[in-house]
Amino acid sequence: MQNEKKRLFIITGMSGAGKSQALKMFGDLGFYCVDNLPLALFENFISYVRLNDATRNIALGVDVREESRLRQMPDMLKKLEANDFSVKVIFLNASDECLIRRFSETKHKHPIHKKLVAAIAHERKAMAPMRQLADEIIDTSGLKLGELKEKLSSLLSLTRAGDMQIQVMSFGFKYGLPMECDIVMDVRFLPNPYYVPELKEKTGLDPEVQQYIMSFKETREFAEKYADLIQYLIPKYIKEGKSYLTIAMGCTGGKHRSVFMAHQLAAHLNKLKLSASEFHRDIGV
């Protein structure tokens, strides 16, 4: 890990083109994000990052307010690339018409506080050095937020399912649906160990309950088909820019069937080198 270069993304471009949304996405993916760091403090910040081994992925937002120092950026970044950083500059752009519409809709002021048309024209000239420096230029004029996330995910090479944090949880419908879940599966159609006297007080984490549930053909078929479905969906969610996924499996009381099926799915995903944790909300109720 010590020899691996730290990743630094400079997120820049035209005001109103999506820099804040891009930085938020980087933050969701675990990046250490700083917006509008004064470039006079850039070297001090880099020194801090070098001393903090836990900070390996950094995203900095740079906009037109650093106009007087933007021409220094090429030299500043070359020094980093020659040493211990992998640097990429992403420039977000949009048409004048699109920028005017966005500022009018949000009623936000342009950062340089001129009349809007004049401010945009001035900013295009001021940001020219950053545009020339950019590794990637993304025109957001016709992009929806999800499409911007998809483009940024592609640039970050977030195509591996291991980049997503997955939680598989069990719950009981009698105690209400969990609010934080992304996918809900009802497993009340499976045979219920609750009605087997010697299994009633046990849980889906006990081997006897697991053996009972898996003794039925429909359980084995469901487990295989549902695991295949989740494997299919995970890359789709990552492509959309999602970094966390919560899969909830529910039965009547949240003690037997949902617990075992959630436990089995989490174990299956971890065998596939995915980062899956499990949580049983109602197992002790």
C-alpha cells in the first residue's frame, strides 16, 4: 500500500456546470473532498495529505475565484505526478444558454457577481488554462444527474462490483418495512420453521433451522435465482453511480426465514469478492 500512488482529482469548469454535484458523488465514494481550497494553501494541503496515509483518494474543487493563480496549476500538478500522486483534471462545461437557464432557475448568484452574460464570458476566458489542462471535458448541457454520475463512474473505473458497499438485512413485516433499503424481497412464501415446535425458539442462524429451510426444493431454486438477479443488478447500480446498496429480506417475524436467506446471500456475495455485511433487525424481538 505504501508504494501505491494517491489519487487526486481536480474538479473544475464553468460555474453552474455541475461541479458541486460531481464533488458530492466523489464524497459518496469515499473521497476526501475539499471545495474551493485557496491555491495559496495547495502545497500545505498536499503536505498534510502525504502525512495521512489513510487519505489516499482526494477530490478538489477549483473555480474561477482562483483566477489569478490558475496559470500556476500545470507546474503544481506536474510536481505531484513526478512523485507520489496520480492526478486527473475533470473540466465540466455547458453551453451559455444552459448556464443562463440554470442560474435563472436556481436564483444563485454567479461567483464573480457581474451581470450574468458578462460573467459567463469572463469566466470562459479565465478558465481557459484549466480547460487546456483537463484530462476529461464533460459537457453537462443535456445531461441528467444520473447520466453525469454514470460518466464520472466510468472515468473513475468504478466498474468493479467490489467498489460498492452492500448490506443485506433481514426484518419482520409485522414490525414494519425498513426505510433505508433499496431492494425488498418478501420470503414469506418459504416453509416456516416457526410451526415446527423444536425450531420455534431458534433463529435462522442456527444450523437446524437452516437445514429445515433448505430441505425444500423451492428454497434451493429461489436462493439460486435470487443470487443471480442480485449479481446482475450490482453492476447496473454501480454504473448509475451508486456506492451503497441495502438489500432487505422479510418474513413474518424476522427471526427464521429472512434471517437465513439474508445470511446465505451475504455469504454468497462475499465469496464473489464483494463487500457485503449482514444485519438482522428483528432477530431478538
